[in-house]
Amino acid sequence: MKRDAVTLGVALGLWLAPVAAARAAEAWPPAEGAGPCAVSVERDVPAVMRDGVTLKADIYRPKSTEPVPVILMRTQYGKTSAQVRPARFQSPSWYASHCYLVVIQDIRGQYASGGTFYEYAHDRDDGYDTIEWAARLPGANGRVGMYGSSYVGATQWLAATASPPSLKTIVPSNTASDYYEGWTYENGAFRLGFILPWMLETIAQSAAHNRGDVALAEQMKIDYRQAARWMQSHPYDQMPPLHPDDPAVASYFFDALRHPTRDDYWKALAIAGHYDAVKVPVLAFEGWYDSFLTGALNNFTGMIAHGGNAQARAGQRIVIGPWEHLGWGRPTSPVSPRLANLGPGADSPVNPLTLAWFDHFLKGIDNGVNTGPRVDYYRLGSNDWHSASAWPLPGTAFQRWYLASAGHAATLGGDGALIPQAIAGKVEGPDAGNEMGSAAIEGRAQAATDEYLYDPRNPVPSMGGHSCCSWTGTAQGQFDQSPIEQRPDVLVYTSAPLTAPLDVTGPVNVTLSASSDAVDTDFTAKLIDVYPDGTAVNLANGIQRASYRDSVEKPTPIEPGRVYTYTIHLWPVSNLFHPGHRLRVEISSSDFPQFDPNPNTGKTFATTTDAKIAHQTIHHGAAHLSYITLPVVPQGQDGAPAAPQR
């Protein structure tokens, strides 16, 4: 796999400050890099949708004698803010100065726009109507591109699935492929730590303002500051701050709880499965610790395979950095400390690269930006940028590393071991025909199982991870896991120190043989990089609700005591493990508040206050294997570092 190398920032002319002190003093957005066109602004320009509802937009109009392309953002977070802060996008005026007509619109039922807000429901039709309206504005040349992050990425994808003829490209950041799987739920578990605080802080609160209910909006500000309290308030379908008896407040929250499987309610909103209707190139930005990384990669691979035309299939590019949902590495970003310490080389190139992308696909400038399909990714551990032509990376070798112990893997002081496939395949003993056999582990007799108790009333606390939206308020980012590893309900499996570098880049899965005395429960897993000083850095995590082991559409209970094989999909990762470091896998049954704790009763905390303690058994003997599958990039195939570039 040949990967080209350029110096970070040269091709794009990035504004990255050379030293940390300069970064600290840097204002956002930076003033440099503006284009030649003078800009005027028109506020609250109306656009009438097909059902008569009027939406309002601010238009940033460049002074130009020729018609120009349109850049559109459709946002539920306020058109006047335009997602400039925290330290994300350049201002609309900056983009307009490069001779684009920039349209920033409040979506239905939010801020200045009319109608009633209900998440996702209107964004396909309203997106289509707005694109065609914007293409015909005075001074527009009929070509439209879209940009924005998170839900504002969803407004782009939903509009694109309606195939509006004037849409020529989209640039979604930090957004998903499915609003059930990987947004609201994850393998059957409710993404509590994201959904509830997000609604209290933003969409439910701003919709209340839009309706004129100022008192409720002000109360929600208070309730958001007490989100940790509310996340322990059962049942969730009676969540007091979202007023379950008043459908005007947040009916979408309670509808999400009423639809815990991927049924027709969710399928009607999905992007996945509709790639053939998307006929435009896509530039996506993501982060290794973002809440929607897996969905963004699904969009990337799905469009390559099923995009609506040859240009769309070839024009796919994704940039993945060491970022969280809102934390893009800049000095004013709310990024967790370990990631913030990576320095300016880890900052997002979203603005110059987005501009170059629009220049190519909206203005026809041959600037070399379209070299897709392409993945630009920041590799942790080596802390450098690389580029590849596909995902997973060409040449990836998938290796199994097996869980093993002498029966006492609980806590960091236990005897859990992680054994690479190359060694596991050579073990000797009465079961040598099996890959694991029954050999000794560092001189200790190997047991077939490890056990622990999972108490839903005392769940394992989240410490970092891929929730949303800021590490200061939820489980997001990179942290030392050592405190978690002192708990008796956390199993710890650690490898011997590495003797050579190990490049792990790609999707990660844990195959777990497990039994429980409950009719339903959860199993969680983490991949960790253990430094020589003992610091245990989380790289990826995942969860599997037992009843959803075979299907997210038709869950089935488990039989107490029976051993099942579970596949836990951890978030994708790119990390160079150095010699002297160890790999570690944590296994448990909860990750709260990132996910709702499973009460082990066959019901959920959405509908019940009951809970029971579950006796969990992890099997890793000759009869039942448990292992992590790692995507390993062979040495010598990674080439030289290569930054996101044109």
C-alpha cells in the first residue's frame, strides 16, 4: 500500500500557529485567508416550503459581476452562529469572500423559522425545497453545495437522498448513516449520555424559545446543568424535564424510547440503504472519539459501493483526526486534555480543505482535491497523518488476540492475559488441536472462565469514549482507565510488552463467549494502549445488548446459563503501539452514562424501575473462545506520513 507524503499544512496553506504560546493567544475565527469579494448580508430572507411553511435564512452575498455558486447550511443551532464556535467553521462571510453566495437557514421550528420542529422528519423535503430555492436566488448560478456538522450533517445527507438536481456536493462533518443504530442506540443499548443532555441543552430548549415558551426554555438551562441527576431518574419514559405529557416539548425523545428496535419508524429516516439516490461527491470530516465515526465510515464505503452515479462513487473522501465531537484540536475547542496536548499538527483542516473542495466541484477549478476514493487519517501513537485509497486499508491483516486467565481476571491486579494468535496457535496440551488448547499462561494453569457480578444500580462509570458532545459534560475522549480497572466487575486482559511496533488501523471487534443468569444483560469491551509507566489509554469501546445479539430489528431473550457468542463492535481506531507498550482488553457489562444500564430483567430503564444483579461468566477455554480481532497494517506498507491535502 503506497501512501504519498507531504508536509502538514503546505498544500492547504493552513493557519496553524507554530508554537503553543501562539496557539493560546489565537482568536477564532482567524482573520487571514479571506478572498477577494466584498460581502453584504441580508437577514431573515424567507423561503416557502411545499406545505406553505416559511423558513428564514441569512444570505451572505459577494460583490460579483457574474453569477456564483451557492454554499448552504441548514441548521437547528441558530443561523446567526453558523457553527463557527466552538472553533469549528470559518464565518459565512469568510466563505462568501471567496465569491460564493452563502445561505445559512434555520430549519423548521427552530430560531427564526416557522413550523413545528421534530427531529429529522422534515429535513429531506425541506432540504430539497431549500436547495432548489437557493439555486435560483438572484446572483446564484444554479450550483449548490452544503456543509455543516452533526445534525447539520444530517440535514445534508437527508436532502441528498431526495436527489435535488441543483445539489452538486456535500461536506458533512461528524454525522451518521442511521438515526437508530449509531445515533440513538448502539447494538440495542440507548445512548443516554448523548441523547438526554443534547436535547436539554439545544434542540428542545431552542424549540421552546421558537414557540415562545421562554419559561420552559429557561428551566431547561437549569435542568441541563443537572443532567447527571436526570440520567439516574427512572423510568426514562417519564423524564420530568422533557414533559412527557406535553407532546410539543420533546415528543421525539419519547418516540425514540417507544421504538427500541430498528423498525419502520427508523428505516424511514435512514441514509444507509439509500446511497443509490445520492448522486454527488462527498467530503466528510470525522474524529476517532466522535460519536458518529462508524456511521461516517459506513457512508464512505456505502457510497463507493452504491452511490447514484460514477462521479459520486469515485468522489468519496473522509478525513479522520484525533478529535471528539466538538473538540477539533484547536486552542478554544472543548477537547479532552490528552488530545489537546497533541499540538497544532492535530488541528482540523476543515476550512481550507472544504473551500478547495467547493472550488473544484462548484467552480470547476482543477486543484487536485478530488483524488478519491480516499481516506486521510491521523494515526495516534506516531501522531502523524496518512492517506489510503480504501477502508479498511489495503493490505490489512486481521489478527486474533485471545483472552485467557487462571480464573481471576477481575481488576488490574488479576491474572488476565491477552495472547497473540501467533503464540496461541503454537500452544501444546491435551487440546492442542484447538487454537488455545489448555496451556499454561506465564507459568500459571489456565482456567476456562472468569466471573463477575453486574449490578445495574452500581454501573461502571464511563471514562472517556465516543459519546457526544463535549468531554466536559459526557463520556468522550482519551483518558487513563486505571481507576476503572480497580473495580471487581471489570475484567482486565493484558498482553506481554511488545517487542516491535504494531500498527492497528481499522475496524475492531471482540468475539465474546459469555453466559449470564439473567434473561437479558449487556456486555462491554474496550481496547487500551498500556504505556510502560502503567497509563492505560482508551482507544475504542463498544457494547452489545444480549437480546439484540442476532438482530436489532427482532431482539430475543437469552436462556439463563447458556453460553452465547457475542460480537461487540468497537469503534474504529488508528494507533501505533510502540515497543514496551502492552495491549489490553477490558470486559464488563456497563458503561454509564454513555449507555443506559441494562436492568437484567428483560425490560429497560426506559419503562421500569426494577433491576436485578446478574452473575456473568466469560468463557475462554478450549470449548469456547473469546478474542479481539485487530486490523494490523504490516510493517513497511505504511509509507511516509501524508497530511490531508489537495
